[in-house]
Amino acid sequence: MTTRRTEYPVGEGAAGNQARPGFLVPGSAVGDGRYRLLAEFGLDERVDAHLWRAQDNQLRRDVGLTLLVGDPANATAAGAARKMLERTMHAARITHPGTSRVLDVLGPGNGIAPTEGLLGIVVADWSQGTDLVDVIAEHPLPPSTAARLLEPLAAAVELAHHSGMVLGVDHPQRVRVTPDGVLRLSFPGPLPEATLQDDVRGLGAILYLLLTGRWPLRNAPGLPHAPLTPDGQVVPPRALFPYIPYELSSAAVRSLTDDATGGIRTSSGLLRVLERARLNEDATQSISAIPDDTDAEDDDGALWTTKRPHNDRAKRRKLAIGVTALAVATVGVLAWLGMQLISFFGDDSAGAGGPTVVASAPGNAENNPKPPNPGAPIQAAGVQVYNIKGTPDSPRRANRAADGDPKTSWKTDKYQQPFPALKPGVGLMAAFAEPVPFAEVVIDSPSSGTVVEIRTAPSEKPGLDETKVIGRATLQPGQTRLQLDSAEPTQHLLIWITTLGEGNVSEITEIGFLRAQ
């Protein structure tokens, strides 16, 4: 990452509507001449705080300056600045990679000449890297990257809150991204009336910005604002970008609300969400495993490379899933239209007591009613291994079964004896953002002979007896389509393997889910 200075027109602030004082220009000196201004990086209009990179002329090093501009004769402004400086001095005791070290706090008569037009200066270590706003200038970040970047800053807030102190992380231009990928509060200075909840709200706003490229608060007019629902609430990130995991999307919105029942009220609550996102992230999602022809199935013993040889077949299978889903959806619409025409022009023999014929779908138990026509594909919000006995099978690779990547897959352990000798089965639990009626599941797998059941589940970790079988099939190499018996909406769907494939191991390359019409 490179340092990039935020450019403002002469005489204007960051938002273009607040004038920059004439003495704040590159090359001028403040703090009794000790600090030479180099470049301005932002403006917090709420307290007229100008954020600059400067050089310490005594120690010959760069520093970050928060310059509180105002008239010392204005008692209200001077009092607010004085309180802000006091709170900054208290927070300066916090030492953490997520916040710059405060080196000095200056006030009028204490490092600031009365003629400088300044009410205060906060001097902090300069943070190399880039502006937070520049990071999302072209496009939002991947959810896992956003969570990983924000976690150190959230940890710094949590450390401060344990001591009853506010950091003041509720403005995007006060935060920078270091070269080692850490979000850092680079221009410290909590507002006079800021609360612990304001820090939490600021963390949620930063998460929202990283995920969507939009700022949900109203304290940074120069940034694109987050869209609002008709009732004035911020639209969830997942509504803008469906690939965002439900938990991260929900955490961002819940951190912004003051609702005592549904909101995230503490930094520790948000930090737990970020930690889970990091732990669930596949540390090797940008690289793929070399096909393993040996018996070494342990994750820790896998070899890795940036390319997987001979993956054309896998790519064709992945493409076929998408084409199949589209074709099935089209056929479903045409079938529905045909049925409407038949019902309109046909005779009423069925209504007069004629026989009703119900076709059994392939792969389902006999005498089951015909499932609803499949509709549009739907992406799972998350996938994890479902295990009820022994150790989970490759839990870190579970999300590969529904990531849309033709080079990745999830594989069970290799068992010496077939199920149910050691365990009754193993499966993948897919969670969705909301209850969905499903018509079909498409499984892409090279493991012929694998027997799977599709089960609805009341939660992510239910007992097996709490789940309900709605489809069953024996997998063939390539795609296997399972038409489901029930279109009752569910938020959790279990792909449960009861019989392993050849060699007592099964691999799933991709799972596609089609909602019922």
C-alpha cells in the first residue's frame, strides 16, 4: 500500500463546504514552530479538526497532527476543545497496534502561541499506509478481508472500553490502513460528548463501509451515503451485495442501532463476530490443494500450489451446474404457463372425480408427491461440517463445497470401515439469510456410490432426530439432481452422507440450491 494524500481545493475542507484556515498550508509551521505541515489527509467538521501529516523539526520524524481550529475567545469552542484534549490524554494510556501512540497534547499557552488560531493539537505517531477511504475507492473489500482488517481496531476499542475510555473511531478519515493490513486510529481524539456506544457505532460504520463502499453515518458528507429503507433504517449490506455473509451484514447494521434488544451494544460483541469470521475464513482460499492420490487426507499434511493441474473437467462441471440451474428455471416457467393453458382450455374431468396422477421424482422415496417446479438459484450464507460423533471431517474446507470455485472441494476423511461402523454419517449444514422454500439441490461430485440425504433443520446444530428427510439419492460422477419432497421454507439445509463413495471417502465439488417457485 502506498501513501496517498487527499486533495482538497484551496480554501475548502474535506467535504468542500468548510473553509480551510489560511495558515494551514503545506510548508507552514504550528506548535511554536516545531511541526512543519506536509499534507492534509482529512477534516472532521464536527469539531473543525484538520488532520495533517507533519514533520517534527526537533526529532526529524513524521507525525500525525489533529489540529483543532477556533477562536480562543469563543468560550464554547474553547471549552469543547479543552475537554477533547483531556479525553485524548486519558486515552493515550492505551497501547495497541490498532491505535497510534499519542506523543503530545498541546493547548493555548502550552505549546500553542495565542496568535496561531488553534485551540489544540494532538500529536501522534505517523501511520504509514493508505487512507481508509482510498482502500474502498474502486470497489468494496471481500467480506473476509474486511473482517480481518477491522479486528485489530475493534480489539483496541475493547481494550480502551475495559478501562472506561472512549477512543473516538466514528469518523472514516481518522482511520488508516497500515502496510501490514491493520486498521489503525491514526488521528486520535474522542469528541467531547462521545460515548462508548459511539465507538461501537463507529466500528459498525467502518465495517459497513468496507463491505459496501458507503458510509452509514451522517458525519462525513464527502462520502457516498448508505441507502435507507422506507422507514429510515440503513439497508443491510447483504441487500446490496448478496455474497456478503449474513452474520457480517447483520453485525454491521446491529452495531449502528440504539435498540437495546436487537443491537450490538458492546465492542466485545462485535469483536466476537469478527473473530468468528476470521476463524471461519479459509486461510488458503486464494490457493488450491494439489490432488492427493495417496492416503494422506489430513488438512495439516496437504501440499499447496497456486494452480491445480488438470482442472478442465472440474470447470466444465461447475459451468454445467449454472447452465442446468438456468435451464431448469426456464423449463419451470414454461411448464407453469402450459399448465395454466391446460386448466383454462381443458375439460373438467379431474374436477368431476377423475383420477389424479402424481409422478414420483427420481431419487425420492416411492409414492411421494411431485415437488414444486424449481426456480432461481440461491447462494448459501455459510456452510459448515455437521458431525455428531468423533472429529469433524475437514471443517476448514467446508465452505469450498459452495464457493463457486471450480478448483476447490470438500472431502470427508478416509475411513477404514464404511458407515455406520465408526459414525452414522457426516454432512454439510448450509445456512441461508432467511427461510427459503427449496425445490431442488444439485450436487457435483466425483465420488460415485455416495448416498446422500437432504434434510431440513431447525438450527445450525440440531440433533439428527430433529432434522427431516426431504430428498435422497446415490451420487453419480458429475452432477446429481435431487428433487425435494417439501417446499416448506427452511433456513438450514443438511446434506447428510449415509454411505461413502469408493474407498470409503466422498468428495463434494459444489452444491447448488434452487428455490421453489
